[in-house]
Amino acid sequence: MNEEHNSAEVGEEYRPAGEKLQKVLARMGVGSRRDVEEWITQGRIKVNGAQATLGQRIGYSDAIALDGRLLRREEDEVVRRVLIYNKPEGEVCTRSDPEGRPTVFDRLPRPKSGRWINIGRLDINTTGLLLFTTDGELANRLMHPSYEMDREYAVRVRGEVTDEMLENLKNGVVLEDGPARFTDVKEAPQGDGYNRWFHCVVMEGRNREVRRLWESQGLVVSRLKRVRFGPVFLTSDMSVGRWREMDQIEVDILAGEVGLRPMALPGMKGKTREKLDRQQRKSAKPVVGERARSSRGEGRGQGSQVAERPADVKRGQRPAKGRDERSSPNLTERPSRKPAAAQPAKRRPQPSGDGQRPGFRRK
């Protein structure tokens, strides 16, 4: 009896207390878990005045400082907002650039609570779909390989593409950072000669992975645009440089994909909503360089249509210009699953022939 009691006391004494620092800061929207781990390694975070360490656990009463600025713990309450952004060429995925180049954060509205965390990155020459959220846990799960968020790209390839090359890309090739492959790749109906469009799907977000895969076959990628991230599509109403905030239903669908429970969006007053609408309209203005591309038929011409409407590739149709297309949503919805609070989502089937996963478009 005494031995059992003593062993229980020992167990309690050595049981880790609190939560991991990176998880708490991610939930506060300070950054993703990866960001926080980098900051800890760089010595930018202190807990109670002492240098933070990787894996350190903290309690609610502990004081956390980032770059000497004390963080307010009442921000620990999660605010889950999500933005869809159509990234132009020439922007970098960082908050500030030492070379003074424009960043993807320059156009975004400033959130009242927390800050925007980019879900994955695109290199400076890649355009298309980027997601941002104020919920660090959502960002972490969407980027983590265990949740298998597939990314679909429209890519224009210069050079002769053979069936053997496509088989190599689907079976896998060895890059400098390990094996990689497309889970699906299919030629789009547009394009001719040595400039042909393809849609390809990868399951990871490794640096320049899509470009490097094509280059492994001796081919050159002349244009690259991400058109889908998981269930989120880039539709033609999202012009280059434009952003849009997801509504409650869309955010809940996206969070459900990675086992997170629904969470109510914060209320927004009328004046705040009007200000946000003005910022959104301003962000939709043409980007420098896009006017020139449009005049050459690249911005709204054949190549752009392939990139903007991946669903049309499946049917072999040109994008419709009717009312339905302009109002089509950015999200595909699938039958709901029971959310798993802390466990990876079940492995989903491989993408179908056109690079899209099973699902149905929300009306």
C-alpha cells in the first residue's frame, strides 16, 4: 500500500508540467511551430528572463518575451481567420526582405489579434495560391506531412516531354535532398510545340520541389502557378494580387480536414467590415508587370485559363465566362469526418487522374 502510494508520488513528481512553448505560441498566433522553433534556436525567445530551450514546457504564469517584447498571455485565446491570396511573381514569402523586395504580407490587412502566418511558401518566381491564418495550430497541421495536404500546380514546360519522362516523375526520382515524385501529372489540352502546360500534384512542400522534379528530366519550367492546396482551389475571380477572407463554413471545412473542431469567427463591426472591403478592392488592382503580360496574352490568355481553372482540364473545356464562374467558391467540401483532436487525419486515397481529390464543389 505504501509502495503504491510512493510510486504514484514519484510519477507525479517527474510528470512534465505545462505545454510546450512552441505549441503555446503557435496557438496565440505568434507564428507556426516551425517558426517558433527557429526563433528559439536563434535565441530570440526568453521565458521568465532566461533563454528558452527547444521542448521547454511552460505554465500560464510564465512570462514569454520575443525579441525583448513581452507577449500578452490573454492572446492565448485562439482566433482562427484564414485568407486566400493570389501571389504575383516578384514577391517573397517573408515579413521583411533585406534586399527591399516586396513581400506577400505587404497587401494583407492587419489583423486585430495575432498576426498572419503563411501556410507554406512559394518562391519569388512562382505565382498562385497562398493561404494565411491567425491560428498557429491550423497552420502547423496543414503544413505537417502526416496530414497529407496535396498541392496542385499548373506548370508550363519548355522542351519535349515524353511518356517515359512522365513515368519517371510519377515513379520517383532522387533529388539532392532525397527521393521525390508527383502523385499525379497530366497534360492540359492547351499549349503546343515546346511550350506545353501540365497539372502536377505533390504531397510535400519542399523547397522548389516541382521545378527540380521537371529539371531532373532535362526540362525547363517557364511558368509555375499553384492552383490548389488541399481542398482550396484558386478560382478565376481571384485576380493576381487579390486576397479574400474565408467565411465561417469554409474555415470550418478547412479545419476539419486536419482534425480541428469548428471555431466561431470573431465578430466584426460595420465600419471595420467596410474598411476591410476597401482594402480588398485596392489589393485587386493590377500588379506591375501583369499589364504587360496581359497585353502579350499571358495574363488572361490561354496559359492563364489553364492555370486558373484546374477543373476545366478534366473536361477538356475552356473556362466559362458566365455568372456561375465568377461566383464559384474557392473550397471543395467532402463528407464530414469526426475530428481527431491530436491525431493525424486518416490517409486519403491518391488524387484522381486530373490531379484533384474526390469531393464535391459547394454550391
